[in-house]
Amino acid sequence: MLRLIVSDLLANARIWLGTLLIATATAAVGAVAASDIQTAIEAGGTVALALYAISGVMIAFTTITALIVAGSVAGLTVSLQLRAYALWQLVGVRPAYVRIVVTTQLALVALIGGTLGCLAALPALGPLYRYALAESPDLGELHPAFGAGAAVPVVLFVIAVVTLAGTRSAGRAAHTPPIRSLHEIDRPDQRMNFARAMAGLATLVIIAGILVSLPATALEQLSVPLMLIAPLVAGVLAAFAPLYLARLLRDWTALVPERASSSWYLARSTTAFGVARSTATINPITVAVALAGGLYSANGTASGGGSVRTGSVVLLLGGPLLLALLGATATIFMSSRRRDREFALVVAAGATRTVVLAAAAWEAVIYTVTATILGAAAVCVTAVAGGWAAGTWTPSLGLGAVATIAGLGLVLTLAATVLPTAAALRHEVPQTLAAE
């Protein structure tokens, strides 16, 4: 078993490196929240109360982001290797054995990534605290504490999230008929399973609880519950994505006539059919847009349009935003090896390399616009809830934050789609097709 685990990890290094990157980033972000708690315990007094309040929001944002991003990446990791698992079964490997091997691989990668993330966070904690808390006289001189007692829960959390998300996909892969997996590497439709439904419904219950509590909350205290609504709504949208995302992609991209651009038509068809890949890229950007827009919308409602301190934004959202945008980029990177063959087939069918490059760029646009639509919808829920609770008909929408994150997401996804495509097109078509 050990030989199969290691050899498969090495053979599919590009896919597993994406999972390792997200596991590392998740641990690094989690380490900041864990350090906040450990520092509060050691400091005590009013300083501890302030740090507990900050850490509570950080943990909520980090948990929501990690569950969606790490879950999407881990699930994609398994989905991209369905053909290999089908071949294993055809040569006699039992489905239960496939699941054990995949689960062990996920846990091993998560353990390595979690450890690396905690180590990477150590030198960054001091500068982060000094920058983020510089404007607070009571907290500006704090020295962050982060030891093994705080690191272990972070690593265990990373292992649990990555392993559970990937294990569900591995179980589905192990029980899929091998012949079907060989012919259908990326299914056009994802199934809405029981776990997704329960996660989405549970999140809806939490949102309902927050909404019910808003009228009894003082205006100056509205910002904290309000800023949680948008990322939670993004979580609901991610959970129920199999029910609507493929249709949404097909419907809004149909606004551009097929005859207007062959590259747009190619990108539209690719994103709508490869919905497993599209979902894994769109969900993290949706979370990033919801996080930033929700924070500014909540603050604008609670403070009457007041500004948010840059240090607070960096401390509360810096890590989760980085994780979300890295997750979107990593999913594209993970899929790029399999996409090389798709590009070669398109060129072999008569398309020019310019058309293929343009299609890759349009894919990035489709990913980002779709995510922005969903993220903006989540922010609108926050704005409406805030306006209702505050008794104002001019709620803050956080449009500047939404536009900024959408623009940043577009730049990253363009780089992640266009650059690998350009590199793939430099290879000869017969060589690329023969490598599969």
C-alpha cells in the first residue's frame, strides 16, 4: 500500500501540489487565529477580552472559507483522478482499498501542509500584529504567542477538512462503475448528495438565527453579526451549487450570441460542461467577494457610512481572502495538465492557437463574473438585513470592495488560465495527444 500511495502522489504531483498549497495556506491562516487565542490566554484582563472578540470573528471567517475552499480543492483532487481509480479497479483493486489509499494520501498531504503552514506563520505573526493593532494603544505592544498547544488543533483541523471532503469524493469514485469513469472523467452534472443538503440547511438555520437576533441588537453592535451573513450565504450557495450552477453558467453566458465569437462559444461550452472544475474555481472567488463586500456593507450600516481601518481589514480578512483567491488559482493549476490534451484536440480539430488562448481568457472572465454575481447576491442579503435592522432605506452595499476583489480574482484567474495554455500550445499536437 505504501508503494502505491507514494508512487501515485509523485505521478500526479501537479494535482497534489495544489492540495498541498491550500492545506499550507489554511494552516497559516488558522495559525493567526490560534495565536490570537493563546496570546489572549497569556495576557488576561481586558486585553484578553478584546483579543477573544477579534479571534471569534477571525475563526468564523477562517472556518467558513476553509470549509468551502479546502473542501472544493480536495474534492477536485479526487475528481481529476477518477480515470486512474477506474484503472485500479479494472486490474483487481477492490473499491474499499481504493478509498483507503485515497484517504491516506489526503491525510498525508494535509498533515505535511498543516505543519508547513504553522511553521510559515511563525515569522509573520509579529509584523502582522504590529501593523494590524498599531492604532490600538492597549494591543499595539502585544507580542504574539504561538506554541505546539495552539498548532496541534490547527493541523488537526486541516487534516479533518481535507480528508473528509476528499473521502466523500473517493467513496463516490470507488463505487462508480469503472467503464463509466473511463469515459466520463468530468461529469456534466454534479449530484446533490445528503451531506451537501444537510450542510446547506444547517447554514440556513444559522443565518435565520442571526436575522432574528438583529432587531434586538444595538446599532453600534450590528457590524459583527451582519458581517457574518454574507460569507454564510456564500456557504449556502456553495452547498447547493449542483442544483443551479450549470444552468446559471449556461443562461448568462448565452447573452453573448454563439456566432459572435468562436472563442467565447468554446469557453462557454467548456465551463458549463466541466462544471466540477468550474464549481471548484467559482466557489472560492464567491467567498472572497462575499467576505470583503459583507465586511464593508456591515460596517457602513452600523457606523452610518464610516470607514474601516486598514489594519482591521488585514487582520480579519487578509488570511481568508488570501486563502480563497489561492484556492481559485490552485484549482485551475491542478486541472491544467488534463486541459493540455483538450487544447490539443481543439487545435487538431482546426482551431487556431489564438482562438484557444482567447477561449482560456474568456474562461477566466466567466469564472469571475459568475462568482461576482453570486458574491454580490450574498452581500445584498447583508445590506438588506442591515437596512432592516437599522431602520434605514439606504443600506451600504460595499460595492468598492466587491469590485476590488472581483478585479483581483480576474487578474489571478487570467494568469492561471492563459499562461499554462500558452505553454501547452508550444508543444506539438501529436506529442501532447500521445502522452495521455
